[in-house]
Amino acid sequence: MIVAAAFAALWSATEGFRVLTSESARRLEVARDPLPLPGARLADGRELRAALRDDGRVVLVDFIYTQCESLCTALGTDYQQLQREILRRGLGGRVRLLSLSFDPGRDSPQVLARHQARLGADPTLWQASTVPDPAQRARLLAAFGIVVVPDGRGDFVHNAAIHVVDAQGRLRGIHDLGRWQSALADALEAR
């Protein structure tokens, strides 16, 4: 009886043995029930929710800062590969890329433009911006599950993922760094 109770508890806690961590559970929940995103104003004055929905394309969103030499560099490589694949397959009318900096103090629109140019970003497909307001930025990071901790030397420790935002502006998928192919496949199913 104890074994059966433990099995039932484990089954329930892991969503039928589908998840092992709270992050896995969150990802499964977002895939099952897409999450409306909070309002935030981008550095160029556009409202984020409107910017995510403005052309009916699904948006792949990552969070970066331009001084980062680890995770953000890897995300940049993933986005370069995504851009190349989207262009190769003629998917630019269905999917676009957005990099959001969580370091607006250093990542001005001009700095982000230079960063995008270094990465070879096609501005019709891949944009970058930031959310200057600290409260709005904090709500946005929380909604996407991004944790950013200052490291005491002017940089940040943070997690990284590729987020799928559907054409209605809802978070509907989260994919690990390096899993850009699954993020693109999810985006193509999202419409």
C-alpha cells in the first residue's frame, strides 16, 4: 500500500512521469495553455504586445545583453542558424526573430544596432530592442521565466532559452539553448 501511494504521488507530481523539474512543468503548462504576456514599452516607443502581433508572424524571442560572452554568444549563433534556415526555406512571412536586451543601461538602440550588424541580422527578419522601464522589464522577464542576477562585476548570470510567441502574442513554447530546430518546428505549428 505504501508503494502504491508513493507511485501515485510521484505520478501526480511529475505530470504522469513527463516532467522532473519545475521548469519542465512550466514548459509543459505553457505548451498546453499559452501564456498572455504583460505589457511593456520597447525602447523605440512601441508596445511589446502590439509589436509581437503587428504582422501576424510567430516570433522567436531570446533575452540577451551585448557584453555577454557566454550564453548570449551561443544564442546569437542559434539565431544566425535560425535566420539562415528561415531564409533558405522561404519562411520569412511566417516567422521572425526578436532579441530583447535586459541591460538597457549599456544596450542603447545604437549599441543593439551595431551588435545586430556584427551578427549579420537581416532587419526584416531579426530585430533587437530593450525595455527601459525596470518594473515592466521585471514583469516581462518573470513571464518568460528568465532569471537575471548581477554578478558584482558589471555583468550578469542568467538562463537562456528560445521562446515561441504565437501570432496572438502569447508565450506557447520554450526551447533550450542549442535546440533552434525544435523552436522553429514549434513556431511553424503555432500560427
